Amino acid sequence: MKSKTSPQIAVHLGRLKLKNPVMTASGTFGYGEEYADYVDLNRLGAVVVKGLSLKPRLGNPPPRIMETTGGMLNAVGLQNIGVDAFIEEKLPFLRKYDVAVIANIYGETYDEYKKVAKKLSAAKGVHALELNISCPNVKKGGVSFGSDPKVAARVTQAVKEEASLPVIVKLTPNVTDIAVIAQAVEKAGADAISLINTLTGMAVDLKTRKPYLRNITGGLSGPAIKPVALRMVWEVVKKVSVPVIGIGGIMTAEDALEFLILGAKAVQIGTANFINPHATMEVIEGIKDYLTANKIKDVNEIIGTFQP
Amino acid sequence: MAKNIYIGEISKNKEIQEDCFLMKVKVAASFETPLPGQFVMIRIAGLNDPFLSRPISIYSFSRRNNFCLIELLYRVVGKGTQIMAGLIEGSQVEINGPLGNGFEIDSVGKNVVFIAGGIGIAPMSLLIENLSRRFPSSLMTLYFGAQRETAVVGLDKPQKLCHDVNVCTDDGSLGEKNLVTQAFQKDMKKFLPANTSIYACGPRGMLLSLAKILNKGTFNCQVSLEERMACGTGACMGCAVAVKDKKNTLAYQRVCADGPVFNLRDIIWE
């Protein structure tokens, strides 16, 4: 145990209480099991699991990923085992840990979103839902729900009607004005907003003149997108009053602190997990060290203290 | 909470054939002994460009007094391996591993046939080394193919441990001028399917042609696949390969966590 001078790092996102502001981003941490040998899951603020759909999804044909400067493109296409298999096979493992579990959900129709939300609300061991209305790699649903404020609001409302759990809505950056979407989902009842999902991108193989990804386009993630993510979080925190979760290219505690200072109540670590499975732990420790070094007793004291 | 990322120190990194390097990395003694077919994710400590770690199969592994020595045989094919090739002795790398599933070893007393193309010899060499402790060399046969003599690597150990080593090159500059799969096909009747295990690793074209050759028969053949990877631990779903699942329907499995060793018969070639 550290001395009593160790800073307080718990944060509250409305009803959702987290030990610390560091979560894993959906799609980068499997169902928790994949990293349980590397990371003490009990120490995480929350585990956000791979996006779940009503029925299992095959995902896109390979190749699915390509490295780019300061990041990577992916077009996995939401391959997942389906909500029922998740509840039956994966959730019991996560229940063994004292950690908030956030289920990221995806549907091709309003009805599918509702059904998945209902099943997860009834399951023991899920603490919140994160609506994926922002995946760029699937033909139906995904980003098409997230790029129109009316549609985004309607899907949020539909899920809110079914879900007893807090509902986080995850936004796509592939829109003209992300704050408009954020305001629409807030009005529709979102308990929190997370952003950003990946930016749609491409890579071309000069030898074959073909795309590196079979899907042609993919979602860009990694440190290359952090400045864009920061700008969008800034635009959103100015316009909404629900808690905002910052996502995008966070590799270090310094990166995470930038988002917190802008006004994000928590952050998600995504692609960093791939190249450093201990990234989440290092970010948590780094935030504590920063607070200690600056004689700040509580992480909440720095949230939203940006001085433009 | 068992797995660590190891800091490795390069003790040797030398070009041993055209564009082929042998890297020796010292890691802490707690490093788990790898099974043949397993791999490591390697990255240059503290460097974010190239961004992703590189999956490299383990060529050799030994325990010393207070450390382990991992040997990686790799070909320079892109930015990541290019930078790896430039690392000097004493440089530090981050190693995550051993990862993935190794080859399943069948019962003793069978013939074992190894088919390797180019740098695909790396996991085969470790497998041959491992099997030689249990199988007499008279049961072990290697078919190895490369584009040309200057691309022939990794035969040192196999040549000592297998009684029959067949080398093919595309241009005939060393061994037989033939494709490795055709050299094997010519000898196929020497082996009885019930009494033979085949292990293969090599480029996609080689594995596809092997799949066609073995399609009608009943030979059991395990192959080690290669794919671009981000995490190496099963989380990112990036390294998908199309396979027939238990219900005989199309599924995408992860080369890193479900493989890299697959049953050749399960792979769906498009």
C-alpha cells in the first residue's frame, strides 16, 4: 500500500463509478481474457469489450490491417461471437474480477440494438453499455447510425427504452460537426459520450496498385489521430453536460492527461495495447505520478481545467 | 498475471545470406521455453516508427547459465525488418512471447516429412531439432525450396539431423531445378499416409500447391502460416485466415492465437 498521500483517482460518470479514469477501448482488448495474463484487470477503470451484435459476425475477409505512419488501419468488420455467446462464455470470466465491464454493442437495425441492449441489461456483471454507432468497416449500421443526428438520437432513445444500465454513445469522427451529433444523443438520453472512433483511411500498394486492405478502406487509429481526437473532444465538451470519455491515440499518461485537462472525465486506451500490453497500467501509474508531482490530491481537480 | 514483455539484448545480428539475417537475442532466464512453431512479437525498444511489433517465428532457443538465447532467422521484406537488420550488438529490443500454438507432435515411429520454402525453414529447423531428440534421423526427410542458391538458408541443423535433405531452387543454381512441392510429389509414394506426418512452412503459393497435391489423399499435414499482425495475442482480430470450422462452414480464425499452425485441410484458399 502506498502512503495516504497517494492521490485519489476515482471518477464518476454519472451512475457509473470507476476506480480510475483509464478504460480499454472496444476492439483492442478482446473480451478481457486476451490480456488477463499481462494486466491485472482489477486495476483498470473499466474493460470495454469487443463490439457485440445480436448474432455472431464473421467479419471482413483478410487482409484486415495495415501499418501506417504513427498508427494502423483496420477493417476487421466487427467479427464477434454474438451477445448470447458473450453472456454464456465470456462474462463469467469477467465476473471474477472487481472491474467495471462495459459492453460495446452494435446493430444493423434499431430493433437489433434494442434486443442486444435488453439481453445485456438482464445479464449479471455488465455495468454499462457503449453504443457503437461509429464503426466505419461494416456495410450496414455502424457509422450510418452515427453520421446523422436524427438517426443517432433515435438509436440512443431506442436503447435507453430497453436498457436499465447507463448508456454511453461512441461517436464517429467522420462527420462535418461532431458536436451536433453529441448534442443530439445527449438530448435523446445518453448518459455519457465517448469519442473518437477511428478515422476512415486507405493505403495503396505501389507494386500491385491494389489497396492494402481487402475492404479498401479501414479505420485509422494510433498516435497519428490524437490531435484530431483532442480537437473533437474539445468541441464536444463545450457543448454537452454529460460526461465525455476521450479516445484516440493515447499511448502514455501525458496523452491521457491532455484529454482530462480538456474536460474528458475518463479515457480509453486502444491501439496502444497492441504494441504495449502494459499500456493501461503505465497510464494509470503515470497519472498518479503527475498528480503527486504537482501536489494535486484528486484527479477530478484537473478535469476541465484547460486554459484556452 | 504471468506474462511479461522481455527486454532483449542483441548479441548478434548478421546477414548470413542475401537479405537473410540471423539475430541472437539474450533474454531473462524466466522466458518460457518455446514450442516449435511458436513466435515472438519483436519491436525496437522506445521506437514508435515502425509502429507495430513484428511477428517472427523462433528459429532456435537455448538456456544458458543465467539467461536464454533466442535465435531469429528473418528475411528483410519491408520497413520493420529493414530496421531490425540495422540493429547492432548491444541494442535493445522488446520481446513478447513465446506466442501462438506450436506444431502438434504425432506419435513416435512415424515418418516425418518437412517441406519448407525460403525463410519458412526457420520454424522447421526448430521442429527438426526438437523431433530429433525422439525420432531417429532415418525417419526424417526434408524438402527445401528457394529461388536461388543465394537465398538458401537455415539448412545447417536439418542437414545434420535428417537422413534425407532435398534441395530445390527455381533456377537450378543449387540442388534440383524444381519446385519444392513437385520434388515432394515425385517421392510421395514412398510415404504411407497412415504412417507419415507432414509439416510445412513457406510462401502462400507453396502451401496452396501443397494443398492441391494433398487434396485427394489422406496425409495429415500441419502448416505454419504468416500474416500481418498488430497485437500477436488474439485481441485485434487483424491476422484473420479463412478456415472451415467444426461445422464445416467458413470462419475467420486468428493466425496469432488460433494458429499459427493449422491443419492444411482446414484452410480455405480463395
